[in-house]
Amino acid sequence: MADFLIAFGSQTGQAETIAKSLKEKAELVGLKPRLFALDENEKQFNLNEENLCAIVVSSTGDGDAPDNAARFVRRINRRTLADDFMKGLDYAILGLGDSNYSSYQTIPRKIDKQLAALGANRLFERGEADDQVGLELAVEPWIEQLFSVLRTRFDISEDRMNAVTEAAQVKLNQVKTEDEKKELLLKRKADEEEDEEGVGGVSGVDMLTPEHYDYPEVSLLKGPPALANHANLQVPVAPQAFLVSSVSHKKLENPKTELKWQNSCKMPGVVTEPFEALVVAAEFVTDPFSTKIKTKRMITVDFGENAKNLQYEPGDAIYFCVPNPAAEVNFILKRCGVLPIADQLCELSIDKKTEKINAQLPGHVHKETTLRHVFTTCLDIRRAPGRPLIRVLAESTSDVAEKRRLLELCSAQGMKDFTEYVRQPGLSLADMLFAFPNVKPPVDRLIELLPRLIPRPYSMSSYESRRARLVYSEMEFPVSEGRRHSRKGLATDWLNSLRVGDKVEVLGKEPARFRLPPLGQPKNNAGKLPLLMVGPGTGVSVFLSFLHFLAKLKRESPESFIDVPRILFFGCRDVTVDGIYMNELHGFVKDGILTDLIICESEQKGERVQDGLKKNLDKVLPFLTPSSESKIFICGDAKGMSKDVWQCFADIVAADQNIADLEAKKTLMNLKKTDQYIEDVWG
């Protein structure tokens, strides 16, 4: 029987997308895989009774399991399980992560180690995909290995195996002379100018337009000669179409109020229904005209009557339901040829002619909706298009040169180009459509293939019953590396547009380990814990919520507030330029909430938080001794910071105990396991 299990653990949707793609490919070669989240173990399946399982799982930034895999991880680590509990299981495991984080691949490695300890047999080396360099560089070879195993195990014929790939039939004459190159360049320029979706708007409609950009000789538009002249490209078969939309003459008067956010589809980590919050403050916290730093802003929202349902604690975060920009949505809808009907009632259904097995509508999209609503609130149009989507774009162009290049980008031979020119520069769907002006994708295919638009979490930097203050840095993405319109981050642009009096949709986020008091402890315990806090940049903002809480505790329950070390290392470039909330921080020192505020200025004094830690060993070392009575909290941007601070602590431990780096990191890992060392870092 050609049956096996595919199980995933996914926080942002990437692992789930890969797992679903695996299932579809396996079905194409005649197999009958079952697909479940790992937490469905002991409900929909029993892993110890399975013969074969392919696992795709990620780690969250702080090293926790994804919310739909956390129970699974706990259950397989029960001490009561026999050493041969998984004896009959053969498995393959692919881990997703980002090497910017010190917790890179923690959960995949933990699952792999425990399955082996329970007697399961791993079929080949664990795959470790790194988002920092491009997941596909490890994902594709791992999938090839998996299908090699499946072919042997289920005796799949060569003809069947060929169902998942095909040879590209598009060949181009090699361009040899400078005149021929100029002719092609002029043709491309003419195509872009004739592409009214790309350069012109519609009267009264906000429309995204491209900025000028000169593509290099080898770029998104044209690969290196070896790839451009390759005669036998192996490209994946286009994903099977399964969805059809029909638009009526009726209009939904107000989709935002008539339709529940993302069809009330469950999402890992969310603990409330969407509810409205009122913006009561919005301001800059650094000089917006400074060229030395990223601009930092603050907004404050009032939860109103919903505050009692949220019950947040210091360190917690809330999700903002961030929509896609109207101009970008309009451009995509116009390129698809559906802008004139974008606001009319649209019904989505499964195409009766589809050959896709067990086809289902995406859960986050309404059956009755409008195309504008789908593309504004449900689909992620900013995430770099994956290779399955690029494969469909290749089928949607009338230009043979565009088709060839798009096939190269999604081919096995074009993996390097895809990573370098699409994934790493973070091109959006709009960037791809600007680059290939003759591509006019069917709107139904985009609904099938674009990922879910995930709400953005922000940690709260205050502690009040009804209100929450949030601080953020502006992300900037200039026209460069194939990006055709300058922009800020999706959430940044939207947050910047908010004004006092605006209403926003938010969601409660499941509590993480990064909070005060620690999970499972009474509030009064927080006043007895020694704290070592490291917060470069806006990473300091979450500690403000800690300190506001402790100040409240000291006022209302002074007997619970003990005189113990509470040390904050704050990193900035120049305290006079990006030293945010300094008056508050100094006030906490004056009031005895903080025992030490250590400011590390990288530009003015050449000192990072790592240097500050090493200069204050007498304060730091006590926190590196195993103890249930103290906590180290690290918060900030993951781009190097998480790893650098981790290495700094490892250096301190190694020097103090005269041990090797590896042993020092094992000591730190033990502190992590006991929640004495806790991170909240973001990419």
C-alpha cells in the first residue's frame, strides 16, 4: 500500500507549505500520503504505529517548538516511554531555521535525537534549511533524497517519477553581438512602456508604478551564459489548478464589517478573536531627519472593553492585522485583468475538472468575498514568490524570452539564480510583474499559490490595564537588486499611516516564555527575581514593560519587592540620537527599580552590549551560575545580535571556568533548557 505520513510543525506557514508541496508531488507519482500537523499525533495518527513519516518542522526565534508542534515535542520526551517505543518507524526530517538566531535548528535536532532514542530509524541525514542563505538550497536536495527513498520503497516506475518534473521546451537563440543586445534591451523597454499596468494608473485609483532601475548584465532578467544556454532544464510541473472564481453584478457594501478576518481560520499562537483597538497616541521617539539611525516610532492603543479578555503580562505581545497597501493590490488586480470587478461579490469554489486529490479552498479565504478583500487582507503579496508560483508565472506570459528566464529561475539548474535574484533581495510579486511585463497571471492561480498574510506581532513596552504602548524601527527597502519600488516594511508603512482616532484590528498572542513573572509563577514572585536584561535598540522597549510592572508592584505590594540586582544593558549608537526613553530609564534607577543601567554606545565609545557585559564581569557572572532564582533576558534584532551576545556569554563562561568554547556553550544551553536564559529576537 502506497501510504505514508507527512507531518509538519509550522509557525509562519513555511514548513506547512513545504509539507503540502511534498504531498502534492507524492500524489503525482501515485502515492497516497496523509498530511497532519505534528500536534495531531495521538488524535489523527499515532506515530509509534506508523511505518514511514516525513517530518518538516521549524524552530521559533526563541528556540521553542511551533505552536502546532509543542505538544508533540513534550509527548515524545516523556520519561515513561520505552526505548523501543518508535522501533517500527522509518523517518526523514527537514528542519527550517535562520542562522541569525542562537537557537538555530533547536527543535528539529531535538525531535531527531528523541526519535532515534526511542528506536526509530532515520533514513538519511537530517536536512537543515537556513533562511539566511535561502531555504531552497537545502530543501530541494532533501526532497530529492526523500523521493529516491520513496521510489525504491514503493517500486515507483521511472515514468511515474517523471511526473514531478519536465524538460523545458523553450530555447532561445544565443545573443552574440552588441547590436543584438541593444535590440533586446530596447524591446524590453518598449514592453515595459506599453505595459499600462506597470507605468500608468487608472483615474481615481491609487496605483503602484515602478521606479527606474537598470538591471545588470546578469540579473533577475538574464542568467549567466551556462544557464541561459542550457538545453535540458529540469523544471517542476506546475501545481495543479483547483480553484475557480465567479463574479456577480452584486457588490459587498462593506467587506471589512461583513466578513470576519481571514474567515476565522485558526492560526498557531493566536488566543483571541480579532477585536478593535483605538489609536490614542502616535509619535516619533527619535529624530525623523537623522541620517545616522533607523527612525524609531511609537504608537499607543486602547483596548477598551476588550482589555479584560486580553489579560496581558509584561513581555507579552499582540498581533496587528496588517493589510496590504491599496496601490500594490490595485496594480496586481489590474495586471490580472480583474480590477474593474474587484469590488463585486465573488464566489470561490473547487473546479469540478481539477485532477488535484482532495482539493480544498484555503481556510483563510472566504467562499463569498471580493477579490479586493482577498488580496488586501488574506494573501501575502510581499513575501518573495516561491518556485511553484514562478512556474505558473512562466505559463502566464506571451513573451518567449520571459518564459525561458522564469523557467530557469524555477529549474533545478537555476537554484542559485533563484536564491540570489529573488529570495535574498526579498522581491515581491509586484517586483516580478514589473520585471516581466508580459506576465498576466490568472487571479485564481494567485489565490491558490500566494501564502497566507500573517499578522505582525509587537511586544508591549508599557504595563497598563487598558492601554499598550509599542515601539518599532522603520524598515527601509530602496530600489536595488531587482526591487522596483522603494518601500518600508509592510507593517512599518501601515503603522506609519495610523493617526490618533483610527481603529485597528488586533489579536491576542499566546504567552511565551519571555515574560515577567515567568509562566506559572504568581505575580509577586517577580519582585524577588534578580534580572539581567540585554536590550540593544528597540529591544529595550519590552523591558520598559517589565520595569513599569515592577514599579507598580513596589507601590502596591512593597513587601514583595526585594532588594536584588536588576541590571539593564542598553545598546545604542549615540545616546543623544537614539537613546530612547532615557528619562524613564533613569527614573527607574532613581526609584530603586533598576540597580544598574549600563549604556553601551557603539558610535560614540566603540562599545557594544557585548563589550559592556565583559567590562562588568562582577555583575554578570552570578547570573551564569545555574539557579532557579535569577533570569537572563535578551531582546533585540536577530541580525547578528543574538549570536554575538550568545558567543559573548560563552566567552565569559569559558574564561571564568577555564573550559573550551563547546563546553561553555553546553553550560549556556543548560541555562536555556531551564529557562534561566531566555531570548526574544526577531529577523
